Amino acid sequence: MFIAMNRFRVALDAGPAFEQLWTTRDSQLRAVPGFVEFHLLRGPEREDHRLYASHTIWRSRADFEAWTRSEAFRQAHRNAGGTRPLYLGHPEFEGFEAIQTISRASVE
């Protein structure tokens, strides 16, 4: 499993617009090989921004890297430059390979 995260420092008055941008977008992730799950996370408020993170779970690093070279990736990021006024600085990417997974077993 590979987890891809981007951290966004969003201007305090831009939180609602940032959230709407993400929650109303036309995501093609469900059709991408190796995609497992996506979360948009709202974090703590700081003096000049609120922290947000996108958290995407992939079957493997190879699946994630294949997506970054795909047409689906290009389409997902085609308007990224137009959202700069919402952020303080650039989004910060972090990638993690899972070394342990503990999940809740089905209780039936």
C-alpha cells in the first residue's frame, strides 16, 4: 500500500472556496487502476491559514506513479494554476509506503 498526501496551507478566508473546489470536482479516481480510497482532511487553524491535506491510498507506489503519468492525472490537474490565490505557498507532497496495516475485522 502507498499513501500519497498533499498538504495545503489555505488562506483563512478561502476555506469554503477550497472545500467547494474539491467536493464538487469531477474525479476520475475510481476508474484508475490501483486506486483504493481518497480523503480530503481539514486540519487546525493557524494564525494566517488553515491546514488541509489530501490523503489518497493506492495499492502500490507503482500504481501511484503510473497515475502521475496518465491522462487522468493531467485532466485532474488541468486547472491547478488557477487555484493559487487560495493557498499560501505551494502544496507540499509526502508519499508513504505502508509497513504495517491493522484493520477492523468484520463482525457478523
